[in-house]
Amino acid sequence: MVQIRPVIEEGIDRKDLSRIRSRFLQLNQVRLERAGQSLSARQQQVLRLLPLLLHVSHPLLPGYVSAATPAGFGGYEPDPGLIQEAQGLARSFSYRVRTGYDRFSLYSLFLMGSVGSIGHGVQSDMDFWLCHAPELDAAALASLRRKCDALQKWAGSLGAQIHIFLINPEHYVSGARDGVLTSDDCGTTQHYLLLDEFYRTSVWLAGRTPLWWYVPDYEEHRYGEYCAILLEKRFVRREEVVDLGHLAQIPAREFAGAGMWQIYKGIAEPYKSLLKLLLIEVYAGQYPQVDCVSRQFKRALYDNEQDADSLDAYVMLYRQLERYLQQRNEWERLELVRRCFYLKIGIRMGQPGARRRSDWQRNLLWQLVSEWGWTDKQLKNLDRRNQWRVGEVRSERRLLVRELMASYRFLGDWAQRSGSLAGTSARDLAVLGRRLYAAFERKADKIEHINPQISDDMSEPFLTLAEYRVADDEYTHWAFYPGNLRRSELEFHSPLKRMPGLLELLAWAYRNGIVDAASSLTVLTEDGSFSERDLHDVLQRMAQEFPLGGDEVAEQVLLQPARTVHGMLVVNLARDPFPMLVQEDIQIATGQTNPLDFSGRRVNLVRSIDRLSLNSWNELLVQSWEGADALADCLSSLLAETVHPLEPGLRVYSFGRTRAPAIAARVEEVAQQLLQAARQGNVRYLLQLRAGFHVLEWNEGAVDACALPDIQALEAFIADPRHICLPWLLDQQALEGHPLRYLLMQAVPGRIELYFQVQGDSAELYLFDEGNRLFRQRSPFVGESGLLLPWQRFFAALQFRRNARLSSDGDLRPGLDVRYFRIVPAGGARARGIEACQVQVHVAEQFYAVQAIVGSSGALTLYCNGREFSRLDHGEQLYRQVATEILSARRNGERYPCYITDLDLPQEQAAGRLHTVELLQKKYQLESLLNQALQQLAE
């Protein structure tokens, strides 16, 4: 047989067209026979019967829906053996030959993909394209879809995983899609590339043959014109062919979209996807004159190539990639392609006797591996891939990920240069990019997943966990070794993994399946603070809280930022909470059992916190906090995540022999209290650790934290007018016995609250202004009325002045909302609560009015019962003169303290007036100067 090169302008010899059809069908028959040889007997039955079951509708045959379901392929006639086989499924079935008057609703049935090629593996699915008449209405298509679904289910019962895709040829040629078209389809991002795969891999089973067969490769640039001549002049009968389009040009937009899709598929199936991904790179490099493998395949048949091995779909794919990489001198990538190709096939050529078993697939594969120069050692290593351990998997993953990332960069750069990125769905690219990031990108605290379906089992039967601590330092790191080893043996072995944190090492081993329930574990620590039992407990909790597997992350989730969906805290992992007490050989018996302020020594038993969390992108992360502020730092981090709803069931664990349950319960109590409050709204949380305090704020999504060393610093913080008003929430054991505990819990924004605790002949006053800012003062105590009445008069004057500056009648108020409370018990003992009280007004006459006015220049004027005293008149003797005036007005010259009953400052006149607490601080300053002058007169 000779080369066929028809020229349509010179006329087409129908014998040439017949020879072309014959060549395609001869190779098609070889592929069909090879497909049968690689399938089981029951799978072969499915492949044989499927065309007949679609051709007829019989109530007792598999797939029957109704007599109206579209059926029938033009020109299809089953042989008697196939009819007899169908009668084995339904005895009443008898085949009726369909006449030319019958209407055939089905055009063609094709098997596409790796079946029939060397690339067909044991686990490969079978994809079928069922081309139907374009005029079928929605009801007919729905009935046909139900029939196909039923046939898929029937095939599954026979051990054949098949997918039948309905193809409307007119829609397909126009680029419209009625759904996914293969089990590896990415939708609209690849049309021509899918058609390329179809033409080079498809096996025709029934009905019309592709019109593409009859158009020479060199005529594809005018495919439409050429086909029109073939059909109009009846060189090819229209009812004998199906037109699915051409491959003269592949739009640039397909390479970026399809490439991204293959990168995504490579996350789960790297060996299969890398071959297709590299083919896209080859095509993109040839653009716009892309010489597709399918066109090479057609060209070879026109050139009378008859070797089925050379024309094998996957061999031709490999040869294309081989030529490309050899031209670029990229030998390491070529070796990776060969491994992908070998592992995709799944035939183990390194096993004893493998070469003595003779079949076409083994013979062809042996030719290839011999050509590559692979040794028996290489073959055996690849054949045991399912049992590869950490070192081998990590090395292979590095190459696979590097290849995926290199392809990603190539496609991204190429898309930018070609301007094709806009043609691909931005949404699809965002989702695929985030899948890639979540699967492979390294980032802080993330547990790396090293086994993207490289090995089926990486578990180690024996493992040793070893701690290494630097001398005279608390710095520690941990390592896992294969085998059960002694400390003296470690230097002769290489660790599987070293990490600074114990929990991150355990999470890494668990996530990657290196340790499981069957692993025998040995623990070697420096001080015995972590045992084999502790290790088993941690791993058990990890498995309960974070079971492996799960569903693929949904697209809608990937379109949102990653957020934590589940987490657990581990307190004092491999840490003794009493190291200093052990060193001093001290035994503790105490009633002060709060783990955050333990015993009379006031010890914070929380020395470290590790957090293991899973986010919505299925990333596992470990965060660690060390030292005295570990809990506060951990809470700040948790609080920052409440901008996204945090998991409601945060669990806390502590493993060890010393108060572990109590420590875990206390930390969980604090964390749950804070996070629950933050979910409900803005909050300012107070946590006491030993004698110090931590203030954690959550305000409109912003987090702030402040460490305060003692109670004085806390009071200064509460008094600071720069802080915005937020409701206080106190840890249940913070400020025990201190008045501030009850005051902060009672404080209500928008009102003034004055609290006092009597301590002999004096009283401690705590005042909260409208913004919950604290003012504290110690005053002599001669009775509640004598203590509170000056304050009442001052607040009345303050409200009078503020009302005078309001612009609306509706804003006027009769007085400030001021409440008075006594702290009980009196005498300076530990506070147990507060009681509301009232001011006795009938004794007001015995008080002397002292008014202070500060001008905008800062000049101070004091008025005593209306008499004016200023620095202009009295200079440095101002306060002494005022004190003399006050004493002269008192009966018997009593020298009890005086109080300012009215104060006006220039800032009060401004639009942003002073906070009440700032006014009180100025009042206290002036009162101190006056009372100092009174004291000097007394002396």
C-alpha cells in the first residue's frame, strides 16, 4: 500500500477514500482486540454488549427505560454470537433487523482514553462518547440519559467502571458544551485539547465514523471547505459520518485553562497528569502552528504507517514529549516522564518471571525500558512504589512538585505574553491556584503533606522519638528515627524528620501516615517528662480530633480566605509545670489551686501551649507559644480569628503526671469564656497570671493586647482616657478579693458610678465615668453623707454646665446618671460584693461652695462662697489666701479637708470635651493644693 495524498482541486479518487477508511478501521480493530486482552472476561462482555444495548430497547435487557427512548445506530448489525450472548441476559430477546425506514436517533459510539493502548492500567475507567441526533428534544435526551445511567450501573455490577457521555455533534463543533465529556474533563477550559485526545485515542464501536478521518492533515486549515466538497459531491455519504470539528488551530486561551486543570489533577494523580501537563507545554511552545499528536497520528496513517506499536496513542504521546525534552537537553525531566509513563501503565517488569509472560503490552513496555537503559534495580524500586518510605517519597515528591510548579510558572508567563489569560474563567483560575497553594505551598506553621498518592503505605512498624536539648539552655528539638533504638545508637542512624516542636513533629508523622495504631514506639527524653504512654495519648487524641481523609474542598470554600474549622490546644507538652520546685526539692500542699496563680509562691503552671488546627482549605497547622505569657499570646491569636466564626468546640488537653487535667480544664475555661464573649460582640477581657494581668480587646474585628505587671498598672490602664469604652469581661478567678473585680463587672457605659470602701477613719473611692474609666482617691471618712454629698454637688454643677452648652432642648437632662455603692465588708478586708446606697441631702448646708474656673490662657480663679481669688491678686499665695478664707468661715476653725464643688476648664468648652475622669484628675490636683495649704496653716 502506498502513501495517500489527495488534492481536492485535481479530483478525489473514491478508492483513496476507501483505502483511508480501511486503514483507520484496521488499526481500530487492532486497538479493539488489544482492549479486550487487557480487560477481564466480564469487562470484555460489557465492551461487546454495550453497542447492542444502545442499539435496541428491550424490557428485559440492561438499561431499558421505555420503548420511546432514543436508540439505533445506522449501519450497525450485530453478529449472531453477540445476539446469542444478549439472549443469555434475556431469553425472550430476539433481534429484528432495522430497515432503512427506521429512524436512527444515535449517530456513533466511541471508546476513548487509554483503553486499547499501552497506557491502559488495571484501574483505568472506560469513557464512551455517544453521539446522538441534534434534533432530540429535552424529554428524549432525559430518557437517553437515564438509559445510560442504568447501563453504567449494570457495568459496575460486572466490575467495569464506565462513563457514557452524550455528545450533540452540532453543539460540540460550535464550542457549546452540554456537560463534562470525560471523567477527566475540566469543562469549558479545554475543547480542542479534548478533541485532540479523542482523535488520537478513540476506538470506533458502532454507527458513523468521524468525518475528520477523510480530511488530510495538510488540508485541515480549510477543513470546512474541504468537508463541504466531500459531502456535496457525495464522495462521503452524510449519513455515514459524524463531524466533531478540526484541529487546524487551537485557541491560545485553552493552554492556560487546561494547564491549570492538569496542575489541579496532579495534586491527586501526579503521574498521570504530568504527562498531559507537559504535552500542553509542548503545544503552547508550538503556538500558533501546533502540530497535535492526533494530526501526527492521521498523517502516519495517510503515509501508510502500519505498525500498531508505533501508532499506539500513548507511545505517540511519549515520543512527542521525548523529542521536546531531548531538544532542550532536560534529561532529568525526561527521566521523570519515563517514570510517570511506566507507573501509569502499572505493569511490574521487575518481578521474577515478568519477561517470560508474553502479551503485546509487556512486549512493548519491555522494548521501551530496554531503550531507556533501565536496570533491574530501577525496575524493582519502581515496582515497590506502594511500599516506599519517607526518604523515597520525599525525594520523588520534590521532583513532582518542582515539575508542577515549573509548569505553573511557564503557563502563567505564557498566558501573560500571549494575552490569553482573559479568555479563561477568572473564577476557575482562582480556585485551581488556591488548590495548588493549599496542597504544595510551604508556609509558616503548616504541616507539609509529602505523599500525593506516591506510596500507598508509608507507615513505620518501629519508631523512636528522641529529644535533643542544648546544654544550659531550654532550646529543644525532636526527631523520629526508624526502628526501636537506644540513645547510644542514634548517632549511627539518620532521622526521618527533625523539628523544633514536638507537636508539629507528631502532626507531621500522623498526617503523612508514618505513625499509626500498629507502630511500636520508643521515647527517649532528657528528663523523663514525656513517656510512651503520653505519646500514645497524644496520637490517639489527634486521630479523634482530626481523622484522615474527608471530602474534597468545595469551590465556594476556596473562593473565600482560609479559616479555622477545628482546633485543639495542648498545654505543657513534654514540660514539667514545676521545674523550679523539683530542683529545690519542695513539696507543695496548698489551698490556692488556680493553675494560673498556684500556691503561695504564685506560680503560673502554664509553661507552653501548642495549637493544632485544621482550616477550611484542609491545611493542618501547628502554632506554639512558650513562657510566662504563653496563654495570653495564645488567646490573642485565637481572638484574632473570631473575624471568621471559630469552631465552637475548642478542646484543650494536657498530658503528664502533674495536675494535667486541672491545667487543661482551667485553660479551656478561659478560652471558651473569651471566645464565646467575642462571638457576641466587642469585649475587653481581663486575665490574671500570677500577680500580673493581661488585657485582651476585641473591637469591630480588631484585636489588641496589653500586659500589665501589677494592680497599680491595671488601675492606670483603666484610668487612661485614651482607651475606648468597651464592656469588661473578667476571668472567673481574676482579682479575687479585690474591689475592682466587682466594680468592673458592675460598670455600665453611659453612667457615672462611685464606689467606696470604709477603712477606719478614711474611705477608698473608686469612680467610673461614662466611658468606664477609673478615678481613684482616698478621703477622710466621718460618715457616708459627709463623704458623698460633695460629690453630688459637684456632679450637679457639672451637669448644669454641660446642659448650658447643648443645642437641642431634647438633649437637656435634669442631672447626670450617677450611682453610689458601698463595697462590703468595710475595714479593708477582702471584698465580697457591693451594695447600692443613697446620698442624704438634708445636711447640705454645712458645706462650703468652692468654685474653680480655668481660663483658656491657663489662669486660675477660685471663688469661695462667691468671693473671687486669682493669681493676679495673690500670686504664689493664692492657695494660702483661699485656705485662710475657708478656715475663717468654719465654726471653731475646723481643719477637715475641703472639696471643690464646681470646676470649669477651657477644654470643656470645646467640641470634643474632656472625659469626666480627666476633669476629676484636675479637681483632685486643685484639692490637693488647697488641702496642703490648710495643713500648713494648721501647723
